[in-house]
Amino acid sequence: MTLILAPLTTERAVSQIERFNKIAFYVSNEATKDELKKEANVRFSVNVKSVNVRVRTDGRKIAVLTLTKNGEAAGLASKLKVL
């Protein structure tokens, strides 16, 4: 089951990629932080430092992944064609 659905491409989310080494995704509403961390490690081959999750008012769940290596979020965003 795919928990990470699509990258978030708002202006704020894109600015966090380079400034804070964070990348945001729309995720499944049933996903937990641990499951998201494991899926990102396997699917994107990145090391996730932390996961923050929030639910928008429209019911969509967003996860912000903080990556361990500097520039890793920008590399992933380029691979996903966000940047």
C-alpha cells in the first residue's frame, strides 16, 4: 500500500526544501509517522530525521519530512520534478 501520495508544491513547501531541508507530501489519512518514515527510506532512498503530520481543514493529511543530509531534500525534489 502506498502511503505517500504526491509532493506538496505550494510556495511555502517549496521554500522549505532549500531553507530547512524539508519536503512535504500529501499522504494517506491512515498513515502513521513511523510508516511514513519507513516508506520514504525505502521508496526514495533518503534518511529521514523527523516527520511532522497535520490534517488540513479539507481533510487531506500532509507530512513534512526533515531529512538528515544537507541538500538531500533538494535532490529528492529534483528527482520528483518539484524544483
